[in-house]
Amino acid sequence: MTAVPLGATIPVGAGRDAAAPTAYEGALGGPIVDRFGRVHRDLRVSLTDRCSLRCTYCMPEQGNEWLARESILSVDEIVRVARVAAANGISTFRLTGGEPLLRRDIAEVVGRLAELRTPDGPVRIAMTTNGIRLGDHLPDLIDAGLHRLNISIDTLDRERFRDLTRRDRLADVLEGIEAAARSGLKPLKLNTVAMRGVNEDEIVPLVEYAASLGAQLRFIEQMPLDAGHTWRRESMVTREEILSALATRWRLDPIPGRGGAPAETWLLDGGPASVGVIASVTAPFCGDCDRMRLTADGQIRNCLFSNDEYDLVPRLRGGGSDDDIERVLRAAIAGKLPGHAINDPSFLQPERGMNAIGG
Ligand code: SAM
Ligand code: SF4
């Protein structure tokens, strides 16, 4: 792809990763199953690549290449894709970004998605957010039909937070988390990316904070998905290190029945409080993956780490039918590999950062 100057917007339709063929000759209808028998039930919908923070592991401080505004899907376009997905068995839609709460029409997105049905029943709507201004939005989001919330918090220290996110907004995030804890949305989950020399000494305090609010903290191993391509294996805190730190404070009893969930979970001292670890790098869970992704500019991705994108825009904006959209979804899943290759020396980090893929 041709180089784009720093700070420029990406031209409409110019997805940053490779366009993959969207022709699909197989049968339509029924669950979306890949070549390895994995049935897909979960669509992560990125609503924007913009964000109110600049977390170092996700976005560069400056010079981000924003998606062109006109390339961002409208509510009607998102709902259309989601309706086709739901008709084919996708039952969970997780709204993410970038920061999903930056979309002015966020309550409308939630409300219209929450009305969808799969052949087996209603869908579930979840959101991953940094929590900023969540308290203002929550009543409308809950009225609209939001079911689940994950909120990201990497430190409880104001200066550290400012260094890590390049914004002095810890108080706003805590306010959002506490508003969520007071609301009826359960279970509330908090996400923390563990980083060496940054927040590894907060593993126990963060879990205590979450537990005090009745929430579950989940540690995520840092993945090579930062827009600045600065990920180093040595600075990643591993699942084993996280568990060792937790074991200094609690007895950890594994909770069985993980299914396709990315997190392994443990009860703390017999419960009810619990903790999770998402070990995408050192203990990948690709064999049970049931997820696919829709980027804010209308690309289907079959894996966070894939370099292929399956472009829905010509169908959405060029008079394509619902069957054409379904063919793109199925082509994407037909092209899914058995697992990611982060641990392979030949691994090539996706061009897009996490904020533009949708975490
Ligand atoms: N802005 C929202 C937030 O931060 O929750 C939603 C988007 S964010 C990309 C979704 C999740 O991805 C967050 O929990 C964030 O911590 C995580 N994330 C971002 N970059 C990551 C990376 N390089 N490795 C692991 N997790 C990452
Ligand atoms: Fe924004 Fe979330 Fe990325 Fe942090 S992790 S910069 S809050 S999109």
C-alpha cells in the first residue's frame, strides 16, 4: 500500500491490511462454520477508531492515521450486517473500538441491535469501553437493551495512568466504573493489560479494587497490536507470572466450563470473588474461537491477528443483497486459519492497530 502521511486520514475503502477474495460458492443459511468445525456465534463490532485515551499498547501519541469519516459505517449499515449475521446464528454482538462511547448515536446502535433475533432467540449486546462518561450514558444504554459491560483499567495510580494513556483522566474512568457497578448490569468485568515495569506491582490491588465493587478483573497478556509496532515479548507479563503474583494473596480454584470464552477464571479463596486471565500469547485459545470482527470501515476480519480483510463496503454501498453480505461473512470464515502465529518467527503484525481493528 502507498504510504500515508502522518496524521492523515485513510482514503475511503483503502483498508490497511490486504483485501481478501469475497467470492463464496458454498451454500447459504445455517450456522457460520469454518473448515475446522468452529461455529461462529460472536461478532465484535468496532464503532470508531477514535478514542479519548492514547494507551501506549494500542495507539501512537500522535500521527495516527484516522479512518476517513465517510468510510465509517452508519447505524443502518451496521444493523444490516448484524441482521444478516444474527439470521445465521451470531448471537452476541460486542461493541468496541476505539472508544464506542464517542459515537453520538451509541444508544441508537445498542437499541437497534438489541431488537435482532437469531433463529434460536434474542441476541445479547455487550460493550467494551474505557469508561469515560459512562455514567452519563448508562441509563440510555440500559434502556436501549445493553446486557454486559467490560471496562478497561490498567492502574489505580493517577500519574501512572497519565503516562500510560497520555491523558489525565483516571478520575473519569473510576467514576464510570463505579456507575457501572451501581447499575444492574452483571457480571461487570474489568480488563487490565499487564505490563512489565509499568503495572505488574498492581496485580493484587487491581483485583481487590474490582472485588470490592463486585466485579471480576481479567488480565490480558499484551499482544502485538499497537499501532506503533513497539511490542516486545520481554515486556509482556505472562499468564504464569500473573498467577504467581495472585497466589501470594489468594488460593486460586479453577472455575470449570470455559467453553469458547477467552478468559480462564479462578475463584479467590473459594469465592464468590473471581479473577480471569486472557493468555492470548502464551496459551492461545484459538481451537475454541467463535469470534469474527467488523471494523468501523466495513471490513470483516476472521482473527485479531490476520492480515486479511473481507470488504463489505461494495455490497453495502453498491446495491448488494443480504445474500451478498452473507457470502462475505462466509468467505471470511472459510478463510480462517486454525490459529494465530504470534509465536512463529514469521509472524507479521497486522497493519492496523488495536483501536482500528476493534478489541
Ligand atoms: N476503548 C475501549 C477500551 O479500552 O476498553 C474499547 C477498545 S480497546 C481496543 C479493547 C480492549 O483491548 C481493552 O481492554 C484494551 O486494554 C485491549 N487492548 C488494546 N491493545 C491491546 C494490546 N496490544 N494487547 C492486549 N490488549 C489490548
Ligand atoms: Fe482507547 Fe481502548 Fe485503545 Fe486505550 S485501549 S487507546 S482506551 S481504544
